[in-house]
Amino acid sequence: MENFHGELHANNELTLLKKSEENPFESMMQRFDVAADILKLDQGVYEYLKTPARQIIVSIPVQMDNGKVEVFEGYRVIHNDILGPSKGGIRFAPDVHLDEIKALAAWMTWKCAILNIPFGGAKGGVKCDPTKLSKSELEKITRRYTASMMDVFGEEKDIPAPDMGTNEQVMAWIMDTYSMHIRHTETAVVTGKPIIIGGSEGRKEATGRGVMQVTITAMNKLGIVPTESTVAVQGFGNVGSLTAELLSQQGCKIIGISDVTGGYYNKSGINIPEAIAYVQQNKTLKGFKGGDKITQEELLELECDVLIPAAKEDQITAKNASKIKAKIIAEGANGPTTALADPILKEKGILVIPDILANAGGVTVSYFEWVQDRVGYFWSLDRVNRRLERMMRLAFDSVYTTSKEYNVTLRIAAYVMAIDKVSKTLKLRGIYA
Ligand code: NAD
């Protein structure tokens, strides 16, 4: 059995090497294929799970501050809703495209399955540059996008959340626009809202807290002592900055950080609260004096125990994977490692905690927020954090056990677990004709 799975995995890795590594949906499917082979997934179920249930593209006309009308393109992809209402963030970025949203939606399906959250997977996006828009333009785009999605969104249907380029304020506008259309306030239609309008304690830092927890668990497995460890973090937004802060509170030395303006290195450790305060004042790390300037590549290739990619997709590729020196990679971002890089990291003995496990703290507390909104009773921060910790620990242990059972990486184990759960649910529910 073990031999069979080992051979199967090796053969699939060879196939992976022949495929392109630039398309995130393709990258997701390459891992899906390996897991589907291991599970001997029925061909019909395979086709069903690889195809998104719905893909919506809308035009968003907006009168800009200069009086001219600009038209933006918006997307929502519902990958699968077999486990429950679909759930997934909304990304505002100039280069966002449908294949990226399709991949992100599928990752949400797998993530919810691994964490045992009763949600399916979805993702949305608007092709725009939020850093170049005024607050009023951003609000108009958000409200018109929401109005176009009135048939899609719903607290029992499809529930958005923040992602790159969106934040609590954007979620508040979505909630308000949706509520205006249905003529009553509906807080549970979106998560990641400000606490004062039905958000949850602990949601803002939930993804970073989950990344911190799985990183410390992995360190324990490898015998790395957190207070003697060094960490590099790529991306200093919601996920990167809070992961860095929480790991530094655990005694880890954060020797490198970066954002879109470049990397910063300090072998004695960067003062993370200082870096966060700097970004709050200056929007980016540009000009930060708490470390020496390094390139994006140098940050990823730093000599350290843990590397946390927390920016965007396709950062660790077949080109740079062999140069990575970290012992653990904890994927705060979605899809930061390409499928072609996976076998190289495995060969080097690097323990990769895959995105669909490592960054699932966000959707877990989003689920808590949805539950609290629907019951109308709100939990303390302590209760949120305790429940989050328990769910992340359970998920990590299950993925770890599955990886031993099938003799595969944590990433393939996570896909095996998720696809197994969704396909079993599908079999029980059956295909409605
Ligand atoms: P964000 O917009 O708050 O921050 C993104 C950060 O990445 C910024 O600091 C930006 O400057 C930096 N960045 C962008 N391009 C970069 C590059 N080429 N090199 C280095 N840094 C770069 O976004 P976020 O919410 O922190 O999301 C980051 C990643 O985490 C995304 O992949 C997102 O899908 C994923 N994620 C987010 C959440 C969440 O709750 N926010 C949950 C799960 C996964």
C-alpha cells in the first residue's frame, strides 16, 4: 500500500514538472490531481469537483471624482456549495483575473472542509487599484458591485469577507448596501465587519493567529525552540504584520520583513510594533529605518528557521525554491508556492504548512462571526481565541496524521482530506436531476 502510494506520488510529480506554473487555477488542479489519484476518485466526481458551480462577471460603471465615468470589471466565483453556503473574500487589485478567482474559490472549498466548517468555497474580485482611488470612489465601486451581486450574496447563500485590498470599511459598505436592498439590516451577509456593526472580536488578527499557532506546532515537531528561532515574513499587510507580531510575542526573532516596496533585514531582530506603527503612519514600509534594505528575492532566501510568505501567489517557484534556506514554510498567503516548486522543497526536506491549512484561521473566525450574527449573541475575545486554537490544532493534527498514513507531504494530505470529505458529502446528497 505504502509502496503503491509512494510510486503514484512520484509519477504525478514528474507530470507536474511538465506543466506551466503561472496559472493559479492550474497550480491548484495539479495538487488536486495528485490527491484524486490517491483517493481513486470516481471520474464523474472528479469532473464535478474541478468545475466551479457558478462564475459571474459584472461591469461596474462609476462616476469618478473628476466627473468622468469609468467601468470596472467585477467577479464572483462559487466553486462549490455542497458543504453549506459559499464563503470567501473579495480582492481589489489591478491585476486580478478570473483564473485567479477560480483558484482562490476552490482553495476556500478545501479550507472549509479541512477545518470542518459548514461552508462551501467562493471568491470575488474587482479589477481596480484601491491605492489610487479616493474613499468616495472606493465606496461607489463596492456598493455597485454589491448591488450587481444581490442574487448571489445572502446569509444562507454566499457570504463575502475581506481579502487583499479590501478591509472592514469595505465590508461595512457591503452589509449596508445589501441591507438597503432587502429593506432590513442583515449583518450575517458578510464577515470581517467592524465590531461595532456585528463583527467578531479577534477576526482582524485571526489569520495571523492561526499562522502563528501552526508555526509553533511545526517548530515543536522539528525540535526548534521558538525563543531561539529566526523568522522572515514576506508581505506586511493584515496577515504578514499580525503573524510577525504574534510570533515575536512568542519569543521568535523576526529578522526580515517586506512589502511591495522591498525587504528589510536586521540580524538582531526587527521591532515589529515599531514597523506596524510605521506602516499605519506611512501606508507602506518605504523608508523604514529598523533594518537594512534588501531585495524581495533576498528576503525569501534568508538564512532562517521559518519563512512566512504572506503577500500573494507564485512567490516560491521552480526558479528560487532551491535557494530557500528555511526549515519551515508556513503559507500565510493563498497559493504562494507553485506546484513546480513543491517537489524541490520536498527534496530539500523543508516542512511546508500549506495555505489551505496555515491561513484557515481567518475563515474560522469568519464562521464564528456568522454564527454570532445569526444568534445575536456575541462572544468574548478569549472565547474566540480558545475556539480558534482548538480548531487549528485539530486540523493540523488530522493533516499531519493523513500525511503519515499516505506517506505524502502536508499539502497533498490536506487536499486528500478535503476532497475525501467533499466527495463523501456529495455521494450522500446525490446528484439532483
Ligand atoms: P493586504 O492587502 O492586507 O497585504 C498584502 C501585503 O503584501 C502588503 O503589505 C503588500 O505591500 C504586500 N505585497 C504585495 N505584493 C508584494 C510583493 N510582490 N512582495 C512583497 N510584498 C508584497 O492583504 P492580506 O489580507 O494580508 O492578504 C495577504 C495574503 O493572505 C493573500 O494571499 C490573501 O489571499 C491571504 N489571506 C488573507 C486572509 C485575511 O483574512 N486577510 C485570510 C486568508 C488568506
